[in-house]
Amino acid sequence: QVQLVESGGGLAQAGGSLRLSCAASGGTLSINDMGWYRQAPGKERELVASITTGGSTNYANSVKGRFTISRDNAKNTVYLQMNSLKSEDTAVYYCYAAVLRAGVYWGQGTQVTVSS
């Protein structure tokens, strides 16, 4: 059983920055891809960024050039550096981990609010 604990959300001004962290514990040797989704009020959950164990990354078009995902495999932690924040980045951000032969595990979510 993998547990994911997120931190780093909060309030930022437009143009500002925030850094999200997600630490995994339990069954971490079987974790493959990790990443972040977000869900804004009244909208569907959408993929923000993902990263493989080898470091290959994928980003939503809306965050390319502004967000950077990274991963510390030794600490079983994934990060999301968010720069040049926009009001439309306001959402609950969820960390996930894809676990070999076990499916996808989710964090509890962390609120990011960007004020214009």
C-alpha cells in the first residue's frame, strides 16, 4: 500500500511561484510514473505533468514553460515548481503514483489559489 502526502499549496499572486511536494511511503519500490493532476471548480480533473522513473517528463500545454516537474527517487518524492502563476491555475492539485501491478494511488489534494 502506497501513501502519498502532499505539501506546498497555498495562496500566490499572479506572476508568483509555488512549489508542491509529494512524498510516497510504503511499497515505493514498485512505483513507476508519478505526477500531478488538478481540478478546478466545475471542471474535470486534468493532467498537469508526469515523470517516469528515468526522468522523462510530460506537460499539459497550458503549463509548458511555466511549470517544472522533478523527482527524487532516493526520497520517493515528486515536486512541481510552478512559476508565472495565472488565475486559471487555481485548483486542487493531486499527486499520483502508478504502482506496478497495483494501479494508481492518489494524494489527498492540496489547494492552490492564484489571486489576480
